[in-house]
Amino acid sequence: MVARGGGTKKAARGPASQRRAARKADRDGDIGMSVDGGVTKGRSNRVGKSSGIPKGSKASGSQPSRISASAKREILKHTGDLSMRDTRTSAPKSQIRLRITGWEKSKAATNPDGGVSSLIKWLEKKASTKLGSRKRTVKIQKSQVEGTELTINVTSEDSRALLRMNGYEWAGTNITIEQVGGPVGAGSTSTEAEKIKAMLRGVLERRYNLDDKFLDLSGLGQDEELKAQAMFDKKSTASKFFPAMMAVLENSFDTPAEKDAAILSVSLANNGLVDVTIVTSLSQTLPKLQNLDLSNNKIENLSALHPWRRRFYHLKHLILSNNPIEQREPNYPAEIVPWYPNLRMLNNVQVRTEEEIAAKSKVNMPFPIRSPAFQDEGGIAENFVRTLFAGYDTDRAALAAHYYDAKSEFSYALNTQAPRDPATSETTEKQEWDNYIKNSRNLKKISHLPARQNRLYRGTAAVADIFSKLPKTRHPDLASEARKWMIEAHIQPGVPDANGQYPIGVDGFMIVIHGEYDELDDSTGQAKKKRSFDRTFIVGPGGSAGVRVVSDMLNVRSYGGAQAFEPENIEALSDATATQNIQQLDAPPQLPAGVTLEIAEQMVIQLAKQTGMTLEYAKLCLEQTQWNYEQGMAAFESNKASLPPTAFITTG
């Protein structure tokens, strides 16, 4: 908990604060950033270990240049174009002089050098802390003391980072940092767009705590730098400010993984929020957020939070204290906790144990998960699978020559709508499917016969050619990562005979494989995206290897996880308990005459697909209507408004 007031305060002297350098003085009040200009007062519950993150910019020395209103409107209109990566290019290496005052009043003033060496080390370390992928080491090249003034020489690029620290607290006193002489980066021009990007990045860096991986976006309406730019003076500008800031944050990192690892906690306290509409882009920018503070706002009901209802899958701690919802909907915790399956704490109160989280993470299937059936003779099918994927990952041309002959057929289909694994929250990137779309034979998308025929590849050369056009891959090791695979093999009669000796065909195998792979970057060979796939082979005798591929059909989709492959672990149970559980797992549902288990499974799948319900609820619906599909649909239509959110599949 941190008490908030209108005046300056210092960091609490606890173990967390002793670990790191002193904070910049907090000069925020309680005025919210909501466009209605409302005022919210009270205490703030923060997420994270640190006692406070600077949220203001002390106005001393040179003032920030005002950005014209027309430029702000134009830039905020194109939030998607706010790329910060262009600011990483080398700046002119001109020398900039900075004057630092106020340091002589510090607790380090009794040191032999008056604390100068300690101050320089602290300035270099603090200025080198950046929010983003690439780290910069700030180096003060020259320093000189004249009375109570410390003058330092730095490069123009480093001077920007140091000037942002103007007003920070060091060793018990606030220091003032200002430029001596011409503008930073003299001789270079700075567009209005670059100014606003640099300003937004500066705000983010001032409010970021590297040690706690905490981004403090509380009290934005009282941030001195934002007020100087009049960001919240107009409703149109205020509504676009937060998406623009999130765009800057997004583009400060090279990969989503780096961004997710850098920021685990965010505070939006004291912003006068009546709902999350104005800040909803936070869920797209930081989907793996673990701690979120929304305290001291104006949220009155759960509908104000609905845009985040199926977001933040990894959220562990949510703070909503000191919002009107506590009085208007006192029972809201019972409804909001199911929104976030990994939530442990709500308003500093435990709502789930670790054991409950672990139990809930298991995939509940309406039918028992059966072990894959693998019919083989002499290890033919097993050897084929092992050789196939090793060759596909390393040498596809040799693989095509080894198993595919002049009559072999290959096709693949892309499914971009398949449900994703909610545990990963992997974001969709622009044009990520470009390497697949052109030759995809998805029959739901490709309806014209010539287009379908052109996407069916026959013969060794054609198969090798299409293999070469697909992205490079790395599949999990079949021995050490067997749980990531589901492989079935069945004897397949009537497979066309390559030699033509048997008109009715010969016995072969149908091999069905479900799994995953890493899509690799062509230049670096590093994994850049995880995919799920389904692949069906019809193989028969023939060819130089003794086995030939008759048909190979590949389906590529977004990563969906491997949880559904894993049956319950019954080995650890006692013999009696194991026997009982096996009987329960294997016991089929009570079905009416004429409805087999296979028919029931298809009915459940179809009903789930048509209604959007989970398989569990689809099965429950059919059980209550004695496995009559039409009555099950009618029961769903009449009761869907009263079904809980957990009854429906989450795909976002």
C-alpha cells in the first residue's frame, strides 16, 4: 500500500528500497486522466515490491518544447506507425555539457570528494537502464566541479537519458540536471513525430522499475511532462494518448517474449477510469501480465471491465479496491474470479490456492482420452515416422527422393481459425501466414476445381519443390519429448500397388500424427514461431526404401498445445484406487439404444462446433435430452442466456 498525496514524498525505508538507488520525488496528485476531468482521492494499492516509482517530471532548468496541437493530432491518429526502433540509429557524436546542482546537499557530501564519484556512478547506472531490448551503456566522459556545480560531458544520445533524470532523488536530495549551451544533437533536425515519440518513451522509462519489472502508469493526469504537452486538455487527444503510448512500448522491444519478460506488473491506479475502454490496448500489448492494479478509480460495475473479460490469462493478482463497485456490487468477486483462471489474489485476499490452480489447468474431456493405437509389423511404421521427420527438418530434397515416387501426392491446408492454446497467449503478427497461404489447399477456402487441382502436388520433383517453399522447421525429439506427439498407425488394405501386380491393392499403413514444431528464421536458424500440425500418411510397399508414400496431407494451424494428448497419470495411484479410476475413466456414458460411443462423440463435437460451447457442456446438454440432437439444440437456444462464461470456448 502507498499513501498518495499532493506533495513530495520519499521512498519507504524498507528492505526493497534499501536494495536500489533513491527514487525521484513523487509530485503527483490524485487528478485522473479520464476525459471527464474527474477527481479521485484516497490511497493507492500498488502491484510490485518497490515503494514508489517517479511519476512526475520536476520543472527546473530548461522546459520541454511544446508540440503543436496539429502535430499531436496527426501522430496520435496513426498510433500503429509509432515505431521506436528508428531512434536506435547512431546519433551524431557531438559533445553535450550538462550542469548538475543540488548534489552538494546530499548525505554523501561528507565523502572525501563530496560525493562526486558516487554521483557519477549512480548517474551512469541509472541512465543506462532502458525500457527495451537493446541496452545502452551511458558513459560520462569528463567531469568538473566548480563550487556547487558539477559539469559533465556526454554524447548527444546519452544526454537525453540524463536529462530525463532531472528532479530525481539521490542520496536524500533532489538533483537538477540542465543543459549548458546549444540544443541536444546540434546540427540535426528533429521532426514533430520524433519529439512526441521521444516524449512518450521518456514517460515510460521514468515510470519503469527494472528490478521489479513494474510499469507505474498511475496518476497520468498529473504527470508534469504530460501536462506540459496538454495531452489531456481535449477529449479527442486524451482518448488516443494511451494507445499511442502502448504502440511506443510495443516497438521498444525486438520480440514479444522480451517485452513479456520485462514487464510483469502494471499500475493504472488514480486515473479516474470509469471503465477500461480508454486503456483496453493494454491487454494486447501485455497479454502475459501477472499483476494489475486498478485501485482508486471510478469503476462502478463489472460491465466496465468486460473488454478484459477473456484477456490476461496469466493474471495472478488483481486490485480493484477503492472503486464504487465495492459498494454497488459487493458480490462481484464471485463473478470476476472465473474470468482469470490463474488468479490467486484479489485485493490482497487469496481466492485460489496453488493446488487449485494446478487442478484447474488440467484439460477436462467429456470422454476418456484413449491411448493411440499403433499397429506395426517389423517396425516399418515406426522407422518411417522417425526417418520422415528427421529428413523433413534437415534435408527435404533427400527425403522426397527417399519416400516419394512419381505417383506420390502431397498437399497442405492452412487453418488460421483453429483455437489457440490459452496458456501461451501468443499474439498474431501481421503477415505471419504469408509463406503458407499461396499454395494452401484448404477446401473451405478454395472452391474452384482448377485451383484445387493446382494445389495437389504429384511426383518426386513436385513434392521436393513445394517442400522447399515451406518454412524451415524443427520438430520435438520423438524420444525425449514424446508427450508433444500423438501418433496412430493402422493397417490399411487396398493401398495401390506400385508394381501393378495386385489390382485390388496391397496392405499398407494409415499413419495419423498430431504434434507441433518450431518455425525457424531462415537467416539465423532460431525459432520464431510455434505451430501445431496434423498430418495423415497413406504408405505402402515399394521404392528404394521399401516404403513409398501414396498420400501425404498436412494441416498447419496456430499453436494449440498438447494437453489433450495426455491421459490422467494413474501410475502413482494405489492399486485399488487405480483400478477404480480406470473403471471410471473407461466407463462410457449411458447411451440409449442405437447410439454407439462413436456416434455420441460425433454428436458432442458437432454440437460444440455449432453452439460454441465446450465439449463438457455439449455432452451435458445431450445427456439431459437423452442424446437427441435436435432437442439438445433446442435446449441450448432456450438456456444459452443463463449459461456461465465457462460454458463457452475461449479463442481470444
